[in-house]
Amino acid sequence: METYRVEIAELLDSLGTNTHIADEFSLPSLDVGDEHFEMRGPVTFDVTVTNTGTAVIAYGTVSAPVTATCVRCLVEYPTSLEGDVEGF
């Protein structure tokens, strides 16, 4: 998997400055623990990156349409994975 890089040099010069990033990227599949998901479309994210003076933080959301497999009956079904982004 490739790294998604964000240029933050301008943020470092000004306390309280933030930038908003909304984008998408493709993955063929995703493994989370013992679960395997086939992607049905791109992963999308909406994140704000802020210079707090003591750290640069990122917060927002990420979602991906996937196909999962029921562990009881082994039938595949469409669903989406969604989560919060929060990091320093």
C-alpha cells in the first residue's frame, strides 16, 4: 500500500492554521484482523489538519464500500466500513 502524503510546511509557520483535505484512493482489498474485505469502490476521506502550537493534529472521517463474508453462512454481502481519523 502506498503512503498518502500531505504537505504541511505552511501549517508549521502559523499557530492555529488548518487545512482541509477531502480525497479518495483505491485499494484492491483490506484485511482487518482475521476479516478480509474486497473493495467495491474507492476509500474516501475528509480530514482537517491543524497546527495547535504544540502538535499538528488530524481529525475527520474515512469510509469504504466493501464486500464482506458472513462467518456463519459464508454468503458475501455489501456493506461499508466507516471510521474516525484522529492523530497527532
